[in-house]
Amino acid sequence: MMDWTDRHCRFFLRQLSRHTRLYTEMVNTGAILRGDVDRHLRFHPDEQPLALQLGGSEPEALARSAAAGAQYGYAEINLNCGCPSDRVQEGRFGACLMAEPQRVADAVAAMRAACPVPVTVKCRIGIDDSEDYVFLRRFVDTVAAAGCETFIVHARKAWLSGLSPKENREVPPLRYEQVYRLKQELPRLTVVINGGIRSLEDCALHLQHVDGVMLGREAYENPYLLAEVDGALFGDTHRPPARAEALLRMRPYVEQELAAGTPLGQIARHLLGLYRGQPGGRAFRRHLSEHAHRRGAGWQVIEDALALSERRAPAADALSSAA
């Protein structure tokens, strides 16, 4: 989720769930090895547990990047073998790597040798006309032989030409049964399912067949979904935070970032979905969209958006938010 799950987004999502493992946007090895490494890798300690997702195809570059990620304190290094964008294909990484399982295996071996934290792989069930289960199983077997024990599988194939990245998330049919079969045949591996999952009820159904569930755009566009995750899936008995409570927890972070020169708009864009489907949600989004990007915008913009949302909130919800 390039340009989406940056450190501001992740800090916000952490206010909703204590236990959900968060993933960075995909970071290219070139950005780490030849760019501003601190800008790409720094994160707030409260974001943990946190995984760094890397994009690349050269084992040596991936190993050096994985080592840098481990040094920064990431709990997991994930190799993206599922993104189908043109930019990724030009760099010979992402989903096109599924056609080169031995290259991926070599990269995983190099990354594991270079860092002490788990190295995982995110992939599709196939690419282009190679979407049969045999293709997926051959890829996983080859990479697992290099020491990868966790595979996050998007249950759609990727078309490497003819479809946009958005269409690749919607057009190819979901084939959850292939991911279930993978776990059934390879029980020693940790298999996490991804793709088209919209609710905690869906998560619970998938968890009858696999070890974990990854949510992408649904968690971004409807972030309050994560507020119920800890109790429903992790057995946490803490009361889930109300929307307003989670938002107000952001204040010290936002003010610190503003003092460091971060424009409010870079943070506020990740908050827009907090009141999705709620009375006052449209007013909340509109106020942030219209005011957060203005020069000198500060925390008061968020306070005002919250006030607009609560004017239309049911009394019980408003009381819960104030608790």
C-alpha cells in the first residue's frame, strides 16, 4: 500500500488496536541503500509490532536492506512478491518475481543470513495464465526450502499487463480455496490470507482454515474496524476505544510532528475514514479535507472536525467518547 501506510497512518491505527501487526508501505531497496534511510525506516516505538515490507529482486541489496530494517528495530522483514504495478515490473520485482521462485529463494536465504528477525513473503496465487495450484505450490515449496516459514497470500492472481493495480485488486476472481489447500498440505508453514476481506466475521471464518488474516484497504478506509479486533481475535478484555477517544490520543503525536515541521495534512488524510458510516461522518471528513491542508493548520482543525461529528452522534456514543 505505497503512499498509504506511512508512519502517521500506522501510529493512528495503533490507537485502535494493541495487537494487530502493522506493515509499512513497500519500500524499495534503492530508497534504503541510496536514499534517506532514516526518512524511509524511522517509526514511533508505539507502532510495534511492526513489519517492514521490502521491494526488490537482487539478493545482496535485499539482504543489506533487511539488515538495516532489523537494526531499526522492525519485528519482521517482508518481501513483496505480489504488487503488479508497472513501476514495480520495470524494476523486476513485485508479482513478476513469482515467475522466478529460485531468485526469491536466494533472496530469502540472503536476507535471513543478514538479519535476526523473521523473513516472510507476500505473494499472489499466480500471475497471468499461471494460476493453477501447481504453480503456487511450486513457488512456495522453493521459497520455503530457503527458510521462509510464513507466506501471506493474496487469493487473486495478478495480471502483469492489461490491468491497472486497482483492477488487479478487483477483477481476477478470489480463490480462497487455494490458500486453504496450501495450509492443509503444508501445516508446518504459517499461512496468512489476504484479499477482499471486509469484516471480522469474514476473518473468523478464514481463521478456521489458515493461521492469520491480512486486511488492506478495508482497514484503511474503515479503520474503526480494528477497534474490535483485539477482543474478537486476540482475547483482549480491555474496552475498545471510542472513536473520539482514539482521535484524542493522537494529540501529543500530532503536536510533536507539527513542531518538527510536518504539515497537518500529511497526518489528517489518514483520519478521514474514522467516522465512516456514522452520523456526522461526512461533516468530519469535509472539515478535515477543507482545512487540514491550509498553511499553519494545527490541532484545532481536528478538534473542530470532532465537534462537528459529535453534534450529530447519538447521545450514547457521545457519552462513550467522552469517557
